[in-house]
Amino acid sequence: MSQQLPQNRHPDRPPSRHRADGSTRLDSYVDRYAARTQGMTASEIRALFSVASRPEVVSLAGGMPNISGLPLDVVGEAIADLVAHRGSTAMQYGSGQGDPRLREQICDVMRLEGIEAHPDDVVVTVGSQQAVDLVTRIFCDPGDVVICEAPSYVGALGVFKAYQCDVVHVEMDEHGLVPSALREAIAHVQAAGKRIKFVYTIPNYHNPAGVTLAAERRPEILEICREADVLVLEDNPYGLLGFDEEPYRALRADEADGVIYLGSFSKTFAPGFRVGWALAPHAVREKLVLAQESATLCPPSFSQMVVSAYLDKHDWLGQIKQFREMYRERRDAMTGALDDMMPAAARWNVPTGGFYVWLTLPDGLDAKAMLPRAVTARVAFVPGTAFFADGFGAQSMRLSYCYPTPERIREGVRRLVGVIEEEVELRHTFGTGLGTARTPGLNRGYDGPTTDLT
Amino acid sequence: MSQQLPQNRHPDRPPSRHRADGSTRLDSYVDRYAARTQGMTASEIRALFSVASRPEVVSLAGGMPNISGLPLDVVGEAIADLVAHRGSTAMQYGSGQGDPRLREQICDVMRLEGIEAHPDDVVVTVGSQQAVDLVTRIFCDPGDVVICEAPSYVGALGVFKAYQCDVVHVEMDEHGLVPSALREAIAHVQAAGKRIKFVYTIPNYHNPAGVTLAAERRPEILEICREADVLVLEDNPYGLLGFDEEPYRALRADEADGVIYLGSFSKTFAPGFRVGWALAPHAVREKLVLAQESATLCPPSFSQMVVSAYLDKHDWLGQIKQFREMYRERRDAMTGALDDMMPAAARWNVPTGGFYVWLTLPDGLDAKAMLPRAVTARVAFVPGTAFFADGFGAQSMRLSYCYPTPERIREGVRRLVGVIEEEVELRHTFGTGLGTARTPGLNRGYDGPTTDLT
């Protein structure tokens, strides 16, 4: 070891965080963060949560499931039984891969969507958010490309950004991801010599777009990815929450090698236990377990065994049916109110499951610029830009109907319409200069999400 | 977008994972993992768990706390009350930073070690393992240096490896980290133009070394890091588990700006809830919350509220006192058995708290090479090499006394001594060529951990 003393500091060292006058800078650590940390910024949804949680605001912003229908007595009894009889196991460290019994039950759940899987290939995660994180961790170097729908889930985009991936958005229409657009995007990226690590897709009751990938498109999407040698990351938190139909067959049901499937109990049971999972090809599963051990040693044993006991002791499918009926009523409240009140120039889709309506404003309006005025009018939404990695989506917004009551949803839409009409009026009076930007490529005549990308 | 079709694949693309004959390679994804994934390999501890969990094996390998003393009735009642009265909150998404009430209680816990902190500066994590992960995530680019004790916690080393950090080990003696060695290491690394992101230290009842940083060394360690402008990551899961003494004053108690403090309920309550925390300077805390949101959206609400209710409703300090007495009895069983049976040429320390004894074998013996023979003799330990990033530690092992009963501990030591004596005998008969290597620098005449580093 060198005998050089620390005061002989290397000239390349950043200056001390301690100033001569003893004060510190606002973030005196700014010089020392990792490069990836520059990409970690508060999402638009996050800033909204504090505003939208005020009781006088109708929040059409959040994605919190309404779990008031859960039978607390049943859950309480299941947990009491768990503590009394298996408490010392439930409170101890468990396997990094997750509880073996729960992984069997997860295979039962996935069977509803046509998936035949072995519990050995399931990794339990701290919500499916952590599954997105771990998959990205093991696959993505900085600069690798992830293909996403346009728009895509804000939480996944945050992960891809934190791992310094390049996100390429691909157009959706009212039937979901457009196969020809996917084929072109893959070819374009590969021709540019960049590595595509996976296509991230939410096939069912999309967040935020509300659309579902048509059954007849699914084999084509798989075939495109297979031919191009690109993995599919199928994120499916809402698959069992269709209103009028049997669950769609998962992409994973027809392709075991090329698909990593993510599931969650957050919307079909409760999010507070943070239990999700990944189903992956065996070799990938091994890497995911190592990544999980590095991230947390193991997912919470107690949470997992509560979910397992709930699945064992409760009519969980009957409970999901109740959830579906409740969410359908709220969907009806929202789309009914939109039909009744929204100006003709706005467009939206009618989701057949899940939590979200994607609404595109009349030309020239900017949802993000409008948000402060909406909050003043006591209604909140998420601006479309949150769901794009590249600043697009300004003319659109996500409206959630999952959490407020039907009455509150109608009141929220009424307030929102008031704000939009005022904006349109102002725009007619003062022209286009009102903090809004005309985004090209938005009028393509369908009520699905508009992608701002061609 | 280019019209190039996917079959015109770019010549640099890796070959398809689908072979012409339809078979797949063992890991057909091997070409696509991120660079960091090459560093994710199964730890020696992990491979051991499956072997050591066989009932006939006395495992002195694991670090599982013995939670059989927890009052299941009290925990069960607290949870029943939680579900009945605050179930819809406990089962819902929560804040990314963690439950506000729990963060207040965490400040009360840290006050026992002299820390005055605000709940705003606490971030709840999925065990303190996740805190190590998130701190490393926000600070470390590939090639950044993390300074660790020699030996250091295997789980933290795994994280540093997964983030492609360079680990530099610094010598400890029976009083913990050696200040002059730390000063030299920092100067050496900085003179080489490399960035040191933090010094990772476990000051109390070290895992795996069993030693504690002497109170009189603590100001000096802080001063060295302050002068060199290097953060300290203070990992303190065992601080309240001292056998005969008041808790040591935390490093964080005397330096708020330059120390990130990590705590855990895994050893003072139960690990199955996976509740740990980081206390960080305000600006760093903000980054940690963003990283937590990206990693999991939020830590499990239910787990957090169970821990909070337990702290509210139970004499948790009295419970920790019981744990301490139980672990002291087991420490006595282990060190007594070592005194009675172990050959004189072996050396070990007598920990004053925590879970671990660090034992160095007679010269020429290799703990890793010996492990299969030990398991055949129905005793397991962790070879010292697991606790070094660089392959050192072959002559040492970690012995845990936390989980087996005193009788089993004595039996385990008896079996271990049998294996060691046989190894010594073989070595005398056949010389040094028996799969062992003489490691230089191991005889420095103290019973603390030997570092293999000078």
C-alpha cells in the first residue's frame, strides 16, 4: 500500500461536500451518484398522489384496486390460523425463489389462461413491479433497446430508464399492438445494429390504454418475435378482470421458450402483500433467483403464506367475479358519463376489462398543461406524457375508474368536462398560443389509444 | 422506419436460440444477459443450504435467527386486530418511502444507539438486504470501488458484484476495522485515480468475523472518511444483540452527513416480514425512495403494519433481552466446546454479541476443500472464501451458533474437531499436496479474523 496520506488528495477527486463555511449544498452528493441515478426522477403519477389524495378531489388518476369487497373476517381467520400453526415458518427466512406451495397455486392460477407450467419455473417477486426490475436487471445493459407499446405502463418505463435502456414505442390500435408496426420497429432497430432485449407488452386490458390484444393477432406477434429472435415480456396483472368474456389465452400458453410471463395478486386479491411472480424458461429462472437473492435474500415469507392460505380457504374465483362486476359498473359509470357530457371532439375507448380509459382531447389541447386547472376544479387524471419515454402523449390522458364510486366518477367526469370546455373556449378566443402544442399524427379515426408515433 | 424485413437479420445478431433440430442449448439465453449478470453466481452459502437442512446435519452454517421464543399469541392478536380495524389500509398500496408510523418507531429504535433522526429521512426496505441493493444502485457505476472489511458479509459482497463494483478489503483485528489500514487503503485507491463510493462496515458483532469496532476507534474511522470525502455505509443488524453491554453508539450518531445507516427487524423481531430500513441524508433519501418505487412501487404495507403493531403492543425490548440471553447461552456452548476440543493450532474469537465465531484452521488446512468431508461427518459451516471478493479466506470458516440448541452446537463442534484432526493427520502423513494451499500472512498472533490481506 502506498503511504500517501489522505490530505494529498488526488487532483481528480471531486471537491469535499463540506464547504469552508460549514454549509452543505442542496444535494451535496450530486457528484457521486451512479450514471443510472440521473434517470431516476419523480414520475408524474407520484407528484399527483399527494394532490389527488385530498378528499375534495375526485381522483381519476390512481390505479389502486378497490379492495373494500374483501371478506376481512375470512382473511383474518386464515392469518390467525397461519400464525398459530405455522407461525415460526411464516416469520422465518424462506427460499429466494418463493414458497413452494404458493408456486404450485400460482400454476393453478395461470392455468386459467391456458398456461401449463411447472412450479420450478416460477419465481415469486415483491409485486410484479419487482419482476420487471429483476428481468431488466439480468438482461439489459445501458443502451440496450426495449420495445414497448405506445403508450406503456409508467412503472415499467421507470425501470427501463433506471437501467439506462433505450425505449422504442410501437403503435397500438383498438385491437392492441399492431403487428406490422412491431415488425417494422424490430427491423429498424436491428438494422441500426442495436440489441433488442425484449418486447414489453400488456396484452389484456392495457394500462393505460384500456385495449386488449385481439386473439387473432397473438400468434402473429409471437411469430414476429420468434423470427427476429426477440424475447417477449408479457405483463398480465389484469387478465382475469375481463367484464364479459372468458380470460384470453396468454401469449406464454403458446410459446414457452420465448416468453417471460409476469403475474400479480395485487388486482385479484390485494396489493399490500406485494406478491407477484415471473414464469420464465428454466435457465432464465435461475438467473432471476440469483437476482432476487441479491435484491432481498428472499421475498417476504409471511406475505406469501397469507396469499397461499387465502387461495386455499376462500372462494377466490368467486371473489374475482365480484371484483369484475364492481369494476364493470364503474366502467359503465365512466363511459356513460363521457358519452353524456364530453365534447364530440374528444375520443376515448370502451375497455372490456381492467381499470382504465384512454382519452384523447380535442385538437390543440395539452393534458399536462391542463392538469393544474383540473386540480383546481377538484378532479385529477394522469397526463398521457407519463406513459411515453419520449415526451409524446400530450394530447391524451389516462382516466381510472377502479377506485372512486360510480357517483364520484360521474362527478369527476362532469368537472373534467367543465375544464375541457373552458380550455376549448379559451383556445377559440386566444388561438393556439396557450401553452399547448399541436402534436402531429393524432387523428387516425379510432377510439383506441393514439400513439403519437408512426 | 426502414422496410427491411426481419429475416434480413443484421449480421452481428447472435444466432437464434432455436436449433435446426428443434433442441435448445443448456442456457440458450447466455448471449443475451447483461454484463452484470455474469457476476451473479450461486454463493457458497446458497449451495450449502440444501445440504445443511438435512436433519442429521448439525448446521453451523446458516444465519437464521432462532425465533422460537416469540409469543405467537401476542403476534396473532396484534395481526387479528390489524386486519379487523385497519385491514383495508394494510392490504392496499402504501408509500414508496414506507409507513409513516413505522418510520417514527424506527427512530425510537435507533435512539437506543444514540441516533437522533427524523422519520422523513428513513426509507423502509424489503429487509436491510434491499437497502444495500438500493444504496449501491444509486451510487455505484461499474468499476467504482467499495471498501469492505476483510472478511465481509457475503450478501453485501454479492450486491457489489452484481453492480460490477471493485471491492477492496481492509484488515480487521480483534477491535474491528484497523484505522491505519483503512487510511492506507483509501489513499492507495484514490492515488490510483479510482472513485471510492463508500466504506461498507458492520461495526457491531460482525458477520462473519464476530468482532466489534472498539468505541475509541469510531471517531477515528469517521474522521478518516470525512477527510477523504468518502461516505460510510453502516450496516447494523446485530447492534442490540450484545450479551453483556449497553448498545454501542452508532457511527451515524456522530456524523449525519457522511453516514448512511442500515437497520433491520430480522434479528430483533422476525425476518419473515422482510422489514429493514435505511437512514440517509435528505438528498440521498429522495433518491432511495425513487429507487424503491422503481424496484417494488412500495414495500409491503401489511408487513410494515404488523411490525408497527408488534412494537406498539409488545414489550419488544424485553423480548430482545430474552433473545440476547438465549444467544449468549449458545455462544457459551460453542466457545466452551471449542476450548475443550479444538486443536491448539486453531484460533477463534469470543464474540460479545451477535451470531458468529470466525475460526482459523491450523496452517495448511483449507476450509473449502474440507467442507465435503465435514458434511459427510454431518456438520456444516461456511468456508471463509465466501466472505472475500478475491478468493482469500481459505484457511478460515464462519461458525454460527444462532440456530442450533446448545447440545447440538457441542455435537457439531465435536464432529468438526474430528474432521480437522483427521485432516491434520493426513497432512502429516502425505504433506502439503492434499488440495490445500499455504496462504501467506495468516499468523499475526490475535484471535480476531485473519484477513489474508496486508
